[in-house]
Amino acid sequence: MMAATLEPIVGRYVTLQLGGRSHRVYFEEAGQGIPLVCLHTAGADGRQFRHLMVDDEVTSHFRILTFDMPWHGKSLPPQGWEKEEYRLTTAGYTEMIVAFCRALELDRPVVMGCSIGGRIVLSLAIEHASLFRALIGLEAADFQSPWYDTTWLNRPDVHGGEVCAALVSGLIAPQSPEETRHETLWMYKQGGPGVFKGDLYFYRVDGDLRGKVGAIDTNTCPLYLLTGEYDFSCSPDDTSRTAEKIKGAEVTIMREVGHFPMSENPRQFRRYILPVLEKIRTTP
Amino acid sequence: MPEDFDESKLAAAFEQLPRLLADDLNLVRRGAFFDAQFQVGIGAIPFDVVVAAGKIASLERGPFVMRSWRFAVRGTAEAWHKLWQPVPDPGWHDLSALVKRGSTLLEGDLQPLMANLQYVKDLLALPRRLNVEKR
């Protein structure tokens, strides 16, 4: 009999108090070394980082942790969710990340977030830089122009999962492999009703950082921004415009990649992220 | 110097849509619940498209007088030319990207479009295969 092939990723649940309410949060981890907390995109879950979490070149130096935000993936909404409309806010998102790091006693972790995760990374750099060893924003900018009406995301005459996936499908680069393209889209098809829309409240309404990113001090916490050339939601121009206001921010434009670098084309993404992680690791 | 995009060649490519769709059984399958009459503008050339159960029931080139439609997708010749390249450039590679940059307009009742968005995107991208075949 052949031995089972077990991945090194391990999943567990932790209870966090967020906004005065108890939340059962699912997280996965792999590797050892410097804690690296990964934040998934709006309307998706931590599986987006599964390829990075089995990359020996990363896990030999980093303890990668990724949690499914409440309402996403295997994390449940809080008790009483049926009586409210889900809306992610800057304050709630920040509290969640800080609470997760404290609960797991992570000492000055690196935080890497994509899309909304990239936006909150900028907010962490403004408000909480001293808590982190380095911050990495994937597809991050202080603001992006909306390119569709979010009311289409949750209404009974349009299938929510299908429309969420169909909208974001265009953010994937044409060069990304079919397998990882459709794996990325599957997570969008699985999202709960109104969850993607609720995340975008943070992105479009509550988390506008225009005029604020100039306060980021990269001497306290280095900031790396990486954006895919095929991302028309957070375009390379959006990221470059943001970085121009932040002294010391390092920008990389990734070729043949879109809005979901870690999940749509993990092989291409590692070409860009490995040098960044190496720099973080070797900088005292 | 601005590039020249030949509308009549682009329209001729679009007229091959029924054959291109018939060759893609998986796309037909995904459109099984899609029935709509809509217009597609290839530059200034309008097309009337009728889809029934995911298949093209009719494709007619305009101009039209008083033709009804549920929604319309009207793109510049440049938009279709660039969308249909074998590997489109960033910002020209997806219908929503074209809408965001203002080179394509969505009009009318968008409910049937949004309820079948991936199908319509894939349908309207089918002429790309003609350029891939040429390579």
C-alpha cells in the first residue's frame, strides 16, 4: 500500500473577541521561523495562499499563517448574523488582524495582504507600524476607481457566486494556467451571499486612504508593494501613484500576473516574492 | 500616430460567431438557461444577436429600424481588435476592463447580462480564436 501524501499545512480554529462578540476563526499554518500572516482578497478565503504554504524555500524560513476572515471560508459569521447586513470596516479589519496576531502570540510578524488585504496593510503601516517586522501589499493602493456596481453581487435574480466569479475572472492574467485560474474562481463561487459585497464596503467606502499614506514611516516598518500588470482593479498606476507619496516604499510590477498573484499563477508569483522575503529575512 | 482598426474586418470576424460557438460545446452547456435578444456594436456596425438555450438562434447585421433588445454591448473598433488578440495587452483583455477604460458601453436592462456574465464574456471573446488559428 502506498503511503498517503500529506501536505505540511495544518488547520485549526481559534476563538477571537471582535467588536465585543465571539468569532470562531479558522486558520492554517505551515513552516517555521519568522511569522508571516497572509490576508486573502475580498470574497475569498485563505486557500489562496496554499501554494506558497507548501513552498520549501519559504517555509524553511517563515511560519506562514493564514486565517479565513469571519463570514469567509470555514470561519462562521458571529451569532445573530441573520439579523444584520455584513459590512467590513477599517476598524473591524484592523482589530481582527491585531487580535489574531496577539492570540497566537506572534512576535512582530510580517503581514502580507492582497487587494483588500493590501489596502489594510497600508492602514496598518499608518497606524500600527511598530507591531510588524515588515508589510507587503499585493495589488495595493490608497484608492481605486470602482468599475462595477456592487448591488449586482447580492440579489435574488442573479446567482451571487456566479456573478462574483464572472466579474473577477477578468482580473486574472491571460497567461495564468487554466487550473489555477479556475481554482481561484471556485473560491468566489463558494462565497456566502453578500460577503464579497460586504468586503467591498471597506474597499470602496470606509477604507479610502487618499491623503493619509504620506504618514507611513518605512524606517519603522519596511513596506513592499507588488502589483500585477493585468490588474485593472488596482492597476500598476494606482500602486505607483500611492508609492510616490511614501518615502522608502519599494514597488514591483509583476509581469503576466493579475489581481490574484499567489493563487492564479503561483510559479510566476514566487519569482517576485522570494527576493522580497529574502530581503526581509536578512534585514535585522 | 493612431492605429487604424478595420471595422468591416472586425464585423466579418464577429459574423463567424455561430460557427465558433457551435465548436465550443462547453460554452453552449454553460448557457443552457440563457435566452436573450441583445445588440453588439462593432464600432459603428450594429449586430442583433438572439441566443436561445445557449445557442445562437440568429445573428443579423444592421443597420436596424426599431429593433428591440434587452441589453447592448457597444465597443469601439479598437476595443474589439485588442480584445481579440491571441494574448491581449493589459487593460484590453476583458470586457469589464474595456468598460472601465470607456471603450465599451453597456446599455439597457443589464439583468440578463449580469445573470449570465461569464457566458456573455466568453461568447464575445470567441473571435479571438480566429487570430489564434491564423498564428
